[in-house]
Amino acid sequence: MEIFLQQLINGVTLGSIYGLIAIGYTMVFGIIGMVNFAHGDVFMLSAFIALLLLLLLTQVLGLPAGLAFVPVLFGAMCLTALWNFVIERVAYRRLRGSFRLAPLISAIGMSTFLANFVTVTQGPNNKSIPPLLDHIIPLTTGGAYDVTLSYKQILIVVVTAILLAAFWFVVQKTSLGRAQRACEQDAKMASLLGVDVNRTIALTFVIGAALAAVAGCLFLLQYGVVKSSDGFVPGVKAFTAAVLGGIGSLPGAVLGGLAIGLIETLWGQYFSSDYKDVAAFSILAITLIFMPSGLLGRPDVEKV
Amino acid sequence: MSAPQPLLSRAFKEASLAAVIVGGLSYPIIAFRAEPDFNNALALTSRWPLFFIFCGLGFGLRFLLTLWSGRPKAARGEAALALEKPGATSKNRWLAPLGLAALIAYPIVILVVLGPQAALKWVDTFGVQILLYILLGWGLNIAVGLAGLLDLGYAAFYAVGAYAYALLVPLTGLSFWALLPICGLLAAFWGFCIGFPVLRLRGDYLAIVTLAFAEIVRIVLVNWDVVTHGEAGLFGFPPVTFFGLPFIPGPRGFAAHFGLPFAAVHKLIFLYFVVLALALLANFVSIRLRRLPLGRAWEALREDEIACRALGLDTANIKLTAFALGAFFAGIAGCIFALRQGVVSPSSFTFNESATILAIVVLGGRGSQWGVALAAVLIVGASELLRELSFLKAIFGPDFDPAQYRMLLVGLAMVAMMNFRPRGIVSARQPTITLPPVGGRA
């Protein structure tokens, strides 16, 4: 029971990170109907940017690590957003109106490029930082296994919740969100009514990247280690989360993220940790085959 | 003539902006590198010269680009309008037989010119390897190029073929020639099993599901130690023989039988001709099928699935044949791979492998046989050449490993192709009638 509770906590933490990445997938899919395959690598890139900024602030400027975390978070968000803005501009913008698979193929190329760009510039090895914020709160004591909750885990869940609320507000209440939803429903009509479609799409990429950067920072905080091949598998899992939650639906993305995080940790605990990726990939296949609209998504209507 | 001055200043402005953006992109990731120091803690080393080179490149390229695109229209030349004339095809009539003759002569010429020892590398890496990728490219081309099914898990079928050979040889004792079609059929069967549930999905979902399946296959190969020996892989299966004659130095070997001096390259030359024959088979099958109703249906499906369904085509079955046939050729290629490598391990069948094969098809122009062959030569040849460029180490320092740039360039090439020449380096077969693009997503 204690182990189950502990894995539940770990799963929710991991799931929050997946959820943050999944929002990027789900938004881009919603607005231009494209699987942004490079998003997982944008997440990995943001973790690297955060790592470098953290080292820069702590080693060169001598800030304490706890204090440095906030500027690192903002710096990583801004720089990753710039990256994704340029990626959208360079790799995807020209492809609207090209044949259907063109953006996906371009995104696969971009994903390969990003993963190898980081390998080339930073080396293929694991980069680990000393643990930050490693206070823990024991939840149960005296049993065979002590369940603990760390400050990091609280921080991760709280940050995810706050960002989700803020983001929900943006999409539902602001003019940007309205423009986004309009483009999602009918880009051509929206542009006829004076919505700058290109700008809206670019902003969607920027927001998605900023959230991925938050996920990257939290990932670095929680696990303390990142390597250049870390974009692929979390990326596919976050995409699974987006699909499971119903692609195009924001609460669905977070819900799916939590579900994937929980399934992965529990599967790793009770079945086999070697095959824990198989669990996530199987869910992806099963969801797409049997329940393509996911938990909260609308059924996909094919327009002729 | 008021153009030059504003143009220059505009170019300068845009170039400065580009430099700032490149600077922002590369600020931490290029300007610094984190490496573990003696205490195993990460330490930063700065690379400011590299950073400024990148910013300068961004500035210079943008400056030139703005100047170039800002020139008056007439000065730019009409190169973009020079479309290929229909008459150009008559020239191609001699291309195929000539190319074939060159391919057949290639290993023999290499052997005669370079001698048996130096010929090894040329026949193996630039011969067998490139042909293997051409075979894979033509196989994937059936699914991606003809039927428009983006298969991101092609390496899984490749792996099925390779592992089928490596596992079945000790188990059944059958020869290579008997196992070759079995490997292909097994891979096709897997393609059928995987394709059956997923081919109802829309294009990009299909791509992701095939990717997921390929990863599952790879993870199983890594972890199912009892059968696959995990990361170490399978090895020790018997090498290829010339219809029963082994390629060994002794009196019962191939060389002695034909009165030739023994050379290791004989085996590779034989393998070369086997792959060549199989690649030509794949080519022949896809060219012939294209003219049959099935191939026509594939291409129609690629252009417009809804219209096909409206016309009463059984889209699921049509897709399934393309998918399984593509998988069949991957299985055959896997079999050859096992023979050539002598060892089969999961690390050969990662997503990078699928991406490389996909890049070959994309560069070749989804559907063009010539294009795919040319792209395979380009990609495999370029990555082999990168390995050879050791003199770059002298310029960039001992840490510089040119082979690392292979996948980086493959990725960039895919993005560039989609943006600038989505129909491939060799212009692809265009559908006979095209509609003007309607815009938006269909």
C-alpha cells in the first residue's frame, strides 16, 4: 500500500510534466491539424537551455541554486519560445496548403535536426546537476516503507496547476484565445474576418514552446539529468497523452498526461520496468485505433 | 533609380535582426558547453568565437538574401519558369540500360583497378550498402511514394527480416535462398498484422502508430534476452555461400573451384549481385504494379482518399497491400543485412534508421524510382564521405567527429526538401490531372 501511494505521487509528478508538453501538441494540432513531431525535441532543447543557464548563474555569477531557478525558468521560456518561433517560420509556414503529409515530414526532419544539433554542440552524454530543493516531507512513518513527498514534487504540481489556470484564462477570455479558437474552426473564414492567421499560429507555437520549457525546467529539477536523446520518448509519450485526452482539448491534454504518468510508474512498479515504454506506446496505438477522439475530444469530422 | 540606397539600408536592418535572432537561438547552447570536470560536476566552457561566427553567418546570409530578392525582377533571370519540357523523356530511354550495365560492371572494374584488398571497402560500403538502401528505399516507396502511407516504423520490418534470418538458420538449417522469401513473407505478415487495425486511421495518426509499433518491436528485441540476446544481438550464423560453395581459402572453397586466387572480396561481390538482383526485382514489381489497377488505385488513394471511397474502392485492402508489399522488401533487405553484417542487434533498427530511409524516399520525391536511387547514393555516400573527412579534425580540434553530423544533415535535408522541392530532387511522376490547391486542410 505504501509503495502504491508513493508511486501514485511519482506518477502524478511525471504526469504533470507530460501534460505540459502535451498542451503544445494539442494546441498545434488543433489549430493547423499537424502532428508537431519536433515538440519533444523542443522540450529536450529547453531542458538543455535551462541547464546551461543554471550553470551560468550559479558558477559565473555565484547565485545560490534556489534563487537562480526563477530567472532560469524565465530565460528558458523566452529562449525556447524564440526557437519554436523560428522553427515554425522556417520549417512549417511555407507548407500550409502543401500536400497533407508535408508538415509532418518536415517536422520529423526538424526533430532529427534538433536532437543531433544538441548532440553535436553539447555531446551525447548524460548531463547531471547536483540535486536542488531536495527537502522531503515524510507522509507515513514506522511502516516497512516510508512514503515521502518532496518539495520538488509539490512545486511541479503547483506550477502545472497555475500555468494551466493561466492558460485556460488566455484561451477562453482573451482576444488571442478567441482568435486561436476561430482559426481552429475555420482558418480561412477567420482571416476573412480580420484575424491575422499567421500571427495567431506563430503565437500558438510560442506558447507551446514556453510550456514545454517549463516542463523542461521541471524535468531537470525532478530528475537532475538530461541527455540529447531525451526528446524522442517523452515526446511520443506526451503525444500519447494528448491523443488519450482527446487531441485539441486542453484539459484533455493534462488529464491524458496524468493518466500516462500514472500508468507508466505503476506499470514499472508492478509489471516490468524494462517494458514500461511499451505500456505507453501500446496505449497510443490502442487509443488511436479504438477511440480516436480520446477521452474529452470531439469526434473528428472529415471535411471534404 | 532610387532603389539601391533604401535596399541597402533595408538589407542592413534585416540582417541585423537576423543576427540578433541567431544570437538568441545560439546564446547558451552554442556559446557554452557543459562537460563534467574532475569532480564529475558539470563545468562550463565558453565558445564565444563559434557564437560570433554563427551570428556573423546569420547576418551575412540574410544580407545577401535581401539584396538578392530585392533586385528588380528582370535581373533575377527566368530560371524558375524553365519547366521541364515533355520531350526530355526520350533522352531517358538509354539511361536505364546504361545504368544497369554500369552497375553490373562496377564491382569487376573496382576489383581489376584497385586489386582485391583495396576493393573490399568500395564493394562493401559503396556497393552493397548503397544497394541495400536503394532496396529499402524502393520498398518504402511503395507505401510512402505510391500509396501515400507515411510509415515511420519501416525499420521494424527490416528488423523482422534480419532477426528471422538469424533465428531461423540455426533452427531450421535451411539455406539462404530458402530463407530469403521466408524472411520477406514474415515481414509482410507483420506488416499485415500491424497494418490491419491502423490503416483506417488518417495519415498522420497512421505515421505515429507505426512509429509506436516500431518502438515496441525494438524494446522487445532489447529485453527479450532468451531469444534475442538483448543488446548484444545474434551472431555466429553461417556466412553466405555461392550456391553451396563456401567462400573459404581451402580446396573446397569458391575460389579453388573456379581456379581463382582466394580473396575476401569474392563474397562481397556475390552479395553485391544478390542485392542488385533483389533491388531490380523491387523496382520491376513497383513499376509493373503501377500500371495495374492496384497501382493506379494506390496513386489515386495518395491523391484523394475521400474521392476513392466515393468511387467504391476498398481503401483498407488497397492500403494493406501497399503496406505489406513494402514490408516484404524490408524483410528481404533485413535478410541481406544479417548476411552482410554477420551480427544482428537492436541498435541497427532505431528510429534513426527509419528516418534515414524515409529521408531517402522524401529526397527522391515520393514515387520516383530514379529519384530514390539517386537519393540513396547521396545520403549513404555523403555519410560515408563524412566518415572519411578526418582532415577536418585538424581544423576543428580532436573532439570533432564528422560522423555525428550525418543525422543532422539528414534532418536538415528533409526540412529543406519539403520547403523548396516537395516533389523531390528528380521531378516525380505527376498525376495526370491536378486540381488547383484549395488551401486549408483537407
